[in-house]
Amino acid sequence: MDSLDYDQLIQEALRDVVRKTLQTVSKKGLPGNHHFYITFRTDRNDVVMPEYLRDQHPDEVTVVLQHQFWDLNIDNASFSVTLSFNGHHERLVIPYGALVSFMDPSVKFGLQFTPEEPAAGKPTPPHNGDDDNAHLKQPGVKTDNIVTLASFRNDKKKK
């Protein structure tokens, strides 16, 4: 090992924030006005979702955990939840490595992730980095507490 991979360590720590948050919600429910926008990659073989949803959202999708979600289960590598899509309840399994962002607009909090490469199967297309925050620019959502790691990364294009 030639150097420490701080970026990877930070990503793991931030994913652990999501895991612990969801674990609390699975046991106690959502407190107050808290609700979550969770964006994740859908083009990974380790994301479990109905094919019709994957066809509608071939790259990534944002789901909302607020009023209508059921059976939120948490483990060390992923979480699963049942959500309603056009009146149909569908079970999703989302690995933490597939996360793109996690936001709680009720407290103006958000995290942005670099999705991990899946272990095997359909490859995740490379991110071109043109606008790392484009998916966070949603109307009515303030992003002043969003933690981004872009300023801490070495830009290999500039070397």
C-alpha cells in the first residue's frame, strides 16, 4: 500500500450515516417532518427492482421515503423497502454502493456520493464530471448543507 485512500474512507463513513439514519427510522419511524430523497444507480446488477421501473429509469432514479413506504429493512451492505409506484407496491433492494445522493429537505441536509463499481454484471457507465451537482438542483430544495467531496479530490485531468 503506497498511500491511504481517504476518499474511499470518507465515502464509507458517509454511507454509514445513511445506514444509521435508515436503521433509526426502521425502528422508530420518521420523526417530525423528516423525509428523504434517495437517488441511486439503477444500471447495477446488485440493485433489485422490477424491470419496468429499470426500463423507465435506466441510469438512476430518486425515491422518496415520507408517507408511503413499508418494510424498511437495513443490513450492512444494503437496505430494502417497499414503495408504491402507480398504485403498485414494489420491493426495492438498494446497496449503499449504488447511492448517488441522500437528502432530507426538512432540515436542509444532503450528502453526495461517488457510486462504487458493482462487483460483476452490467457495468456502470463512467461519470463525465461535467456537473457533479446537477441532480441536486431541484426546485424548492436548498442545498446549503450538502457535503460534496469534489473539492477534496485530486483532479487527474489537470495533472
